[in-house]
Amino acid sequence: MKTSFMAAAIASALLSFGALAQTTIIHAGELLAVPGKKPLKQQSIFITDGKITAVKSGYVTEDGAKVVDLKSQFVMPGLMDMHVHIQGERGPHNLKDELKMSDELMQMRSQMYAMRTLKAGFTTIRDVGNSGQELYALRDAINYGWVDGPRIVAAGGVGITGGHADISGVKPELMALHDEHRKTVCDGPYDCRRATRHAIKYGADLIKITSTGGVLTDRATGVGQQMEMDELRNVVLAAERMGRKVASHAHQEDGIIAALEAGVHSIEHGSYAGPKAHKLFKEKGAYLVPTLLAGDTVVEMAKNTNILSPAQAEKAIRVGTDMKGNFAKAVKANVKIAFGTDSGVSIHGTNAKEAVLMHEGGMSEMAILKSATVNAADLLSMSDTLGTIEAGKHADIVAYDGSPLSDIKELLDVDFVMKGGKIFVE
């Protein structure tokens, strides 16, 4: 009895292993394996256990392998968005939702937004701040395979009292209630060091700070520098001591320069970066994450809806209108750029619209594709597993009927999405 049980268990394990180890071969008509390099024609991508094992010339087959026919399509690595807020979406019911929606229901909605993002061709996202534990739980559940969604790199937010990362736009009693539960709002260098360590302790993959004011802060406090240099330096130091990078929201150049001098790894928005900031970007090796889609979205909101308060609307029109022109200057200055949208301000699943705005801002099609793959992987310190279609990388692959190298708008209509060897759109 025991022997037959063991034999059945071994047979079952072998069957399971065989199912896991099945090879999938993608026949790619045109393959951009490494954005920045020339695409190749008629290639075969071999995938086993969610990883790319080989890329071979010609349309190769193998006994027992599943073949995916993309011979008429343009194939490239999955896109990556370096600035999203997956737990919400700007709209007319935000205040009502915050008061009435439970954390559990918000989490279910977050997974819906995550799937919309994945099916739009974005297989990896960097979420730069929301409700921490719920965000980390979604990240982990996706990694465990319990639910589907894009790969999530999750930030913990650290900001000063009354700054962009702090609560605004509600009555004092609600702000006080909110403050009781916030441990990452800080004041002064040592308190900001503590807040950074707290965020990492509870699950942050990176730290997101707000060195300047923000458009959607519901106070007329501008978009200039707000965090002091000693606070910025202590956040970066504490994060780096624990192996974490720091991303800084920053609009005006004074706050951009301060954050770069403090050693942050990316500037989010960078709306008013000028020559001095451009020079610092290159000296420090930092990335600009432009979020042009957010600027475009808030301008439309300010002009055509009553979603924004007067304080928000004034900043939205001014900053959102200026972003694209200043982005063009950063492109000309050869600043390193990683793709990011600020989705959550814009609608989840429309992330590819950022690429169209980047192109209108003077960036070439190839540079845009590289920003959303190779550059994004570098910013995440994940170039060994993401960003290209090469042996040993995760099988994150997207395909389009036409070439986005000829028309960047092709990214708006993805026709095939695979993440980790699993197909989500075909």
C-alpha cells in the first residue's frame, strides 16, 4: 500500500514537472530583441518555465513544443511603466470613495486596474506610492501566482508635514485622524531618516519622496522646493544603507537640483528642468521619468471638468501646459529617460499614450521603446532579468500588427501579451 502510494506520488510529480517544463516557441516575423539595436526578421523565441532559453534565426520547431505564430507581427520585450498609482484613479468620486470604500474593496479594484495595465502591454510597473500594506500584498500575491497582474516594484512614500505627500483638501478632524496612522510623514533630517527606515521595514522596494510641491496638493503652496537638503540627504543615505533606491517627485528646478545633489536615482515629472539640472542628471547618472500623460490629463480636467479645486486647477494648467516643451529640452540635452505615466491621474490601461506625447516632444521611436524596456530595467536594477528578449530573461513579450518604429501609435493597440511565459492577450 505504501509502495503504491509512493509510486503514484512520484508519477504525479513527474507529470507536474513535465507540464511545467513544456517549451513554447514564438515565431516572430520581426523581432526587436534589444531595443536600441536593429530588429531582426524571422526569429524563434524558446520559452521554458517562464524564462527565455534561446533565440534562434529562422522558424524553428521542436517535438512537443507549443508554437505561437506571430510571423506577421512586430515582437518586442514587455513594456514597463516607472510611475503608476495602481490603487486609484482621479475622478469625480474620489472623496466619496475614500470615505466609503473599505481597504478590502479598494484592493479588489486595484487588481482590476493591474489587469487593465497588463493587457495594455505593460508587464512590469513601478508603483510610486499608495496605501502601503495593500500595495505590498498585491505585489506579493502576483509574485506568488495567486492572482494575475503586472510585476510590481512598490515604493514606500516619505514626505514632510504639509508637503505633497501629506494629506490635503479635507477638514482638520479628518487630517488628524489620518495623521494617527501615518508613520512616514517627517520633519527634519533625523525624523526623515526614521521614516525611511520605517517604510523599508514594512515592505518598500524603493523610497518615493516629494522634494517639491505638487499639482494635485489641494493647497496653494506652489510647486517649488519644499524638502530641505538635510532631509533629502538623510532619506537617500538611509535608503542606500538598506539597498534601496530613491525616486523624487519634483517640478521646479530648485527642487530637482536639490534632489539630484542629494543623490536620488530618478526625478519624477521634472517639469521645469533647465541646463543646470540637465548637467546634474548626466553627472549623477539619474533618470528623468517625464509623466507627460499626467500633465496632459490634468490640463483637460482643469479646463473641462470640476474635478479639481481652484488651487489644483491653476497649477494644472500652468504646469501641465509647460511639461512637453521642457521635456523636449531634456531630450535635446541627452538626459537619460525612463518611461512613466503617472497612471492613476490618467486612466489605467491607457499608459501607451505617454509614448505618443513623448514622440510629439521630439523623442525618436526607438528611444521611446528603449525608455520603456532597457532603461526601465536599468532604473529598477533588474537588467539581468528584464528589458530585452535574451536567454535567461523573464518571458515578458508583446506584439503589434504594425511596427511602432514606423508609427509609435501602434503601441496603443497591443495584439499579444505574455508575462512570465503566460499569455494574457492573443
